[in-house]
Amino acid sequence: MNKAERIKRMKVPAVDPALAHRLPPGQVLTERFPILHEGEEPVYDLNTWTLRVFGEVEEEKIFTYDQIMALPQTKMVCDIHCVTRWSKFDTEWEGVRFADLLHTLKVKPTARYVMIYGDYDYEANLPLADLMRDDVMLAHAYAGKPLTEKHGWPLRLIVPHRYFWKSVKWVRGIQFMTEDRPGFWERNGFHNEADPFLEQRFSGEELPIPEDEWMKKEFD
Ligand SMILES: Nc1nc2c(c(=O)[nH]1)N[C@H]1C(S)=C(S)[C@@H](COP(=O)(O)O)O[C@H]1N2
Ligand SMILES: [Mo]
């Protein structure tokens, strides 16, 4: 099948012209929810699950799940954009704003970058300023229900204004840093900033991601 044929066969909703400005360049809208990650899905016991905060903080902290749930809770609706070209509008999340978590910490003024660690051996880097936006949260629920295991239960990051690989699932660690350092995909040819509206997909040459790559993955 040639490329034009393949694209014609993709069952994707047409974008309402009134919403077209919300679809970044080179993206296709989907109503389903693809599942994408490297490696195995972790299995947790909430009684032993922890979130470790370390690096440029006055005091390292280990949060239990109950302590996360006791922080101020926020609901939000946002659009998400994966570098494999799917976008999904109006996704509903509930969790703790990154900024609200930060207010419980004593972050040193030297902290300018953050590494978010997720199981297993996944990490993504972001400037601290990006994480302080109102729409960045550690989510534990999606569409009114607890996150499913495949989507990152019990806790995942949501960074709507960056390609979705920065939205680390199964978050276990947050490291505040003085200097930037590339995460997993950022070391493997993907863009350090990853703004979907600027189409910041790759750091160098385009990587050969087939147009329909995400259609072959699992969906909800
Ligand atoms: N821990 C972890 N988080 C991860 C990944 C991963 O491999 N491991 N993949 C990222 C990528 S590339 C994408 S597109 C999104 C997919 O989230 P979803 O499966 O809920 O759609 O998770 C991101 N978070
Ligand atoms: Mo992705």
C-alpha cells in the first residue's frame, strides 16, 4: 500500500474546522486512547508504593500514596499530543498540580531543571518553569475513574503543552537539578523541548516513524 492509500484507510474523525487550531501540525485526531510505553507494566502494592523527591531540595522527601491523596486535588480537561502523530482532545484528569506538590517542599533556588523518573527505567526532563504551569499535574484518575494500569496507575505526570512522551507514567521519582540532562527519548533522537505546536519532534534528522505506527498499538 502506498502512503496515500494508507492514510485514506485510517479511520480517524475529521477535524471540526472550529477546533482545527487545537490540532498541532502533522497530527491526526483520535477518539480512542492508544497505549504506548517501553518495556513491562509495573505491578504495585499501594502500601509500599512511594514517590521520592530529591536533588536540589533542602530535605529529601518520600511520599506515600495516602500523602499524595491528602494534597489539594484538581480536575482538568486538556488535549494531548503524541509524537507518533495521534492527538486526543478533551481528556479529563484528576490529581495533584505539580505546583501544589512543590509548595510542600523546600526547593533550592538553584533548581532550574527536573528529571521525572518512571518505572521501569524511564525518565523525561523538563525545565522547572514548564512544570509550574496550572495545567501540569500528577494524575491518579482519568475520565472519572482511577487510572488503568496501562495508562500509568497509580500516578502519572500530565504535561499537555509538550509531546506526550514527557508525560511519564508510573512516576516514582522527581529530581530537581541545577543543569539540564536529557531523558530517555531525549537521548534517543527526540527533541529536548518537544513543543507540538512548533513540531519539535526530533533533535537531529527525522526518525523513521511510520505514519500509522500508533494505529498498530493497543487502545482503550
Ligand atoms: N514510565 C513510562 N512512561 C511513559 C512511557 C514509557 O515508556 N514509560 N512512554 C511515554 C510515551 S512515548 C507516551 S506517548 C505516553 C503514552 O501514554 P498512554 O499509554 O497513556 O497513551 O506515555 C509516556 N510515558
Ligand atoms: Mo509517545
